[in-house]
Amino acid sequence: MTTPAPAAVPPTAVRIDRLEVFSLTAGNWTLGDRPGGESYFDVAYLVAGVARLGAEPPALGPAQLAVLCGSGRVRVDVAGDAELIVVRVPESAAGPHAPALRAAAGRVQVAATGTSGLVAHLLRGLAAQGQACTDHPARLAQHVVGLIGLMCLDAADDDPTSGWRSSMLRDALDYIEEHLGELDLTPDRIAAAQNISTRTLHRLFEREGMTLGAWIRTRRLEHCRTDLADPAQAGVSVSAIGARWGLWDAAHFSRLFKSTFGASPRAYRQAALGSTGASELRASA
């Protein structure tokens, strides 16, 4: 039996907010795990040639896309003159699209037309331009993940064996996203808006490996994080941003944010904006 060639560390990834974009050519590579063992989604597009990521899916062919989910290291084998682009999306950055990406994991799609073709075109652009393509990386990352999520939903609609069948969950996620800033966003209210029982609502989330309360909290914090890193909002106070997304208690907001992202909201904003908007930061203190 042939012994696999040792895997090398891939070239430095292009970072777009919390997304990582890897451009890989011929070789055997290892994509490392996320800090703290966080789960992630790898969205792989093979521009040309043949490549394989981990044990599944089968080897990718030219102009094919695949989504994988995991939490550890992944071996990537790229043959000959192949060119592979991989976007790594932390599960916490996938937002409301996480269930769709999870359901699409392991399936290979042809990146020809429709949303798969758009995703392929976008990934090539990200790999080519990287950080230079925008001054608003957090916003761009949201749009990238949104388009990938839409691609996965379109694929699910075309696949009668897909596990992503719950239109009720999709509707609930949309409703939550539209009303995140409201204090009375309770399980009873969300369930009533979907014409289902509160117990059924909780079960929908449990099937996806999450709880309703944790989901709402995560989405509120993610929106706050995006706004704090936005230069256009440098003049808005930290407490006002928290309140905008339903986190009205400033001290509670600060504790939640720090436990999730490793820095207080104010420190995160200063690190994200650097010297940009320094005067606005002083004004909003």
C-alpha cells in the first residue's frame, strides 16, 4: 500500500473578517483547526484539475463545489495542475445560514449556472483580491455567507433526499432576524407568529443542535460585532449599538460580548477600527 505524502501547511489565508480564503495548487496540504476547537464549514471550489478534501466528499472535478463541516484538521490533496479555493466559515459566523450549510455538507454541486455559479465567481474574486476588495470586511463576510447559504438552500430544493425540509425553521429564523432588536422577542411570540406551539419551536432548534435562546443571543452579538467594526458607525456609542440589537443592559452586554469574542465591546471596536475614527471613538465614549 502506498504511503500518503506528508501534508504541508497551506499558504497564508486571505482574511475577510472571520472568514479565511485559501488558494491551493498542487500538493498535499493540512488546514488547521479553529482556535478552541470551534466547528466550521469549508466551502471548496475546484477551478481546474482534481482534488480531495478529507474522506468525504468524493474527489472533486473541474468546476465543482462542495461544503464540508468539521472541527479538526483537514487533509487536502491537490493533484497536478489543479487549482482549489477553500473558504472557511466559522460556525458562529454562519448565522442563520448554518442549518442550510450543515444540511448541504458532503454533497458535490456543479458550479455552472444559478447560485452555485455565482458562488464560484465570487470565490475566485475573493482569492484574487483578498483584503483589498473592501474597506468593510464584516459586511462583505455577511454577504459571502448569505450567498453560500442561498446556494445550499437552492440545492436542497432540488434534492428530494435533503435533510433541510423544515420551512417552519426557515420562517422562524427569518422572523427572529427581523425582530432581534425588540425586547419582547420571546419563544411564545415567535411560535405564535409561525402558527406552531412553543414546544414545536424548541424542537425545531434542537434538531439542528442548538437552543432558541442561544441562537437569539448569538445573532444579537454578531450584529453588534459587525456594527462595532463599521467605520461609518464609529460615532455611535457602544451602549446604543447593544440596545439597537436588544441588549439594553450595558453591563450585561459587555460581559456577554467579552465571553464570546475575547474582548470588551470598546476594546474590540478600537482594535477593529485602529486609528480610523479615533476622534469619533472619543466622542462616543
